[in-house]
Amino acid sequence: MEAAADFLKLIRNNKRGRFKIYIGMSAGVGKTYRMLQEAHVLLRNGIDVRIGYIETHRREETHALLEGLPEIPRRKLFYKGKELEEMDTDAIINLRPEVVLVDELAHTNIEGSRNNKRWQDVRDILDAGINVISAVNIQHIESLHEDILAITGVNVAERIPDSIIKEADEVVNIDLPSDELITRLKEGRIYKNDKIQSALNNFFKHDNILQLRELALKEVASAVERKVETEIVKLPLQQERFMACISSNEKTSKTVIRKTARLANYYHSKWYVLYIETPSESADKIRLNKQRYLINNFQLATELGAEIIKIKADRIAAAIVEQAEERKITTICIGKPHLSLMQVIAATNIFNNLLKKLSDSQIDLVILS
């Protein structure tokens, strides 16, 4: 396997923990199967590779590949009266294998674990100098959450920040034609019989698979482009810097944050989130639910790699331009307003002022719907 040989070279050339992620458009495309295949190649080449956590879902061909691969025993935890198993991150770090396989990257750990999320465990393992091979489906990437919801109608709860993908040394797409994937599902090679029809009605619709496949291909293409630009060619391009302007509106702000994160990720650039506290939203006037929305959105933006800017001002357009010029922003991103007539009139005034102030600058303005 050429991909395994490339990762083997990375391991031997670097003492730091190297990180490889297999990305797929959905369950059943063969991510875990490929991880295990690669582990056997590494093992034959004298690499100390072990299973940290693998989930085969009892798929026969995948389960057969476990044979011969050493596994680090899982940690047993009691939760709500049941004995459950989690990956033993501490044991992995103490044993220090050269390579560890960690499946289900977006998994939420049982209460009482070392970290809340498995991707946080992976960061700890990498920091300890251990190489990691992992896997995730495209629907678990945070900035794609709203796209996935629009495509499938499914609100995916377990998500990873985009920064995890950016930290990977290799990102590999595991691809299957949609017809082949649906055939595998119908044959019972992905889910048990009682789940097949439900899957066909949701994620595994033909059109859904095509759109998810496109997202997966774009994500991997972006990762490859980043690698080329950082390791092979330094292009003499202007360094883009994005600033997302948000309000206390929960939904619009989330959309602006996620879409700006995607833009920043595409251009491999620094980005900011700006919130301007107006007198009407001062600490003693803003409603509690809006405070919670803001805190949650600040947290989301931080997880996606943004730097948060919070200022107080009553002249919104002037404050936006001032912050943009101070931080050498190239593109300002704002949300499309969903307002009443009076609010539209007021907002239009702010918008016109912003356009006037930007007219003499080199800063672009993007309205995100």
C-alpha cells in the first residue's frame, strides 16, 4: 500500500507525533478497514503499532483484520449503573507505542474519562510523541454542521473542530460510488437488518450521498492544498484575514461563524469574531437567553480557531471599520438580516454607513445568508 509507505516514512523521519486521518462521506465506506490494513503493513515493517480503539460494528471483513494486531485494553467505567468501555488514553501514553489506531474521532467520552471528547484524547497522545491514525465521517466536522443538516435533515450532535483536520499531517478520502454504497447497505454489510430501511430514508438517499461525497472530496482537496502550499511552494499572495461580525441573534451568528470559518480554512488564514455591545445590550439590559447565545457562540468560534473581539460602542459601522483597520482585515463577513420593517430601516442606515466607510479601503464585505 503506497499510502502506508508514505506514513511509514513520516514516522521514521520525525520524532513528534504524526497524525493521519481517514475521512469518509458516510458510515460503511471502509475507513476502519483501511486503517487496519495499514496497521498490518506497518507491523510487517517492524513498527510497534497497536489498537487504541477500533469499532468494527461486527462487520465480518473488518473484524477479521483485528487478528494479529496487538490491542491496548480498554478502560472500564461505570455509568448510570452499567459497566461501559472507553479508550484508555493514559495506558496508551504510558506504553508509548510508535503508532496507535484511534477510531470514531468525534466520539463523546463517558463521564469520568480523562477528556470530554476523543479528539482531545488524540491531541494528548500526539503531544506525548505517539503517532496516530484515526477516522471520521464528513458530517462530524463542525463548520459543515448546517450544510449536513440541510442535506440530510439530521442534526449531528457529535462534532470535531476544523482545527483537528488542519493539524493532520495526512488526510485521506475513502471514497465509494453511491450505488456501491447503497448495495452494501442493502446486503446488510453496514447496519443490521432492522436499521437498513431507516438508513435508506435518511443519510443513504442517492442525492444525499452525492452531496456528502462532494463535501468529503472538497475537504480532502483543501487539506492537500494546504500541504502543498506549506511544504512545497510559498506563493506570493496577499495574506487574507477575515472578521465575522455577530450579534446576540443565535442562529444568524452561528451561520456567520461557521461560514467564515470555512472561508478562513480555505485560505489558511487568521480570522476574528467581533461582537459590539451597544447600550441596549449592556450587561444590565441584555436578556439572559441572549447572554447564553453569545457565550455559546464565542465558544463555538474559539473551537473553530477564531480570536474573539468584544468591544462597547454605539456607532456600529465606525467600530467595525476601526477594528478591521487595526487588525489589517481583508474581508468583513456579516449576516443577512431577518428583521421587521422598522429594524430594516435602522439596519439599512448602519449598512449604508458601513459601505461608505469601506468605499475608500481595500476591505471586502461579504453578506452570508
